[in-house]
Amino acid sequence: MRPFNCPNCGDTVAPALARVKMMTCPSCGTTLLLEDEAVRLAGREGVMHAVPTLIGLGDSVTLGRSTVEIHGHARFSYGRGFWDEFWGVTGSGASRWVSVDEGDVVYQRPLEPEDWPRHNGHFRTDGHLIAAGDEFDILELDSAECVAVAGSFDEALMVGETYRFVNAQSPRGRLLSGEIWQGGESWFLGDWFDPFEITVRKAPV
């Protein structure tokens, strides 16, 4: 999409990537949905309380053999705390997510629908899931609310929207994560990383 004027404040906004579907206006903080050549207001960005974070917008993050440039930052609250999700793209343009929760880091890729686990919508912590040719034990079930977004994403994230989360692990230690909301779902496959194994090249100030 070409640069456009924010419908709220009028300032010029330039999406960094053609695949971006949602972004926050850097001037006024309004959340914008980008639909073909149309731009639609979608509320506020929420309050991203200032806390120390390993990763920031514009950073280049290397995890193992992969490097991802960060374009979006979303924060989710689950009552007793919160975690951060960072969206970015690799050098080949592939979509990736880096999840950071109390020092735990997971590097995830979205799964295509044909690799999603089959389920009836009812999960339990002693249950199992089969996805992407592997079996996973369900470890955690929870609900969370998106409380803040910043930057741009290749999917629409709405502040105030609630999600059900399913986290499951394979015997090899891989993490399968599912996000379920009214009318849809997404599944991701990832690997754990120790923060000391990660190299972050900070964005120029």
C-alpha cells in the first residue's frame, strides 16, 4: 500500500511492508486497518506501560540460524500478569513471532490450516494434540486480553479483544500454541530459546 493520510489526525503514514494489514499511526496512536486501498479506523493502541524489554520495534533479532526484523509489538494480559508478542519478517519475507514471558522466549512460525490440530473446541490439560506431524501434550489453558499494540502487523489485532490460548509441548520440546477467538483461530509452532542465546541488534535511535 502507498503512503496515506491518517483519517484521524491527517499525518502521512507509510507502511513499511506491502503485507501489513494493521498498524498504529505513529503520530496519534490510532489503530488503522489497511484493506486493499482503503484505510479504516479501528480504535486506540492501548497503553503500553514502559517496562524493560529485551526486544523493541525496529530491532533485528537473531535466534539460532534465523534473523527477524521486528515491526510490531502486542501486549496481552492474563490477569496475574502479561506477556509480549513481537511480529516481524525474516530476510526471505516469512512471517515470524517472538513471544517473551517472564524471561522465557519462544520463536514461532504460523502454521498453515492443513497443519492445524483437529479438535472440537474443548481442551484439557491432560489432553493431546496432533499437528504438523507431531504429537503434543497440552500444558496450559488460559484466556487473555490484548491490552496494547504498537507498530504494524500482518493480521488485525484489536485492543480489548479476548482470546483463549492453548499451549502444548512435544517430547522434543517444541511448542504448539493456539489462539481461539469468536469466529476464528490461529496455530503456531515454535522453539524455546534462552535469552542469552539471542542476539539483538537495536534499531538506530
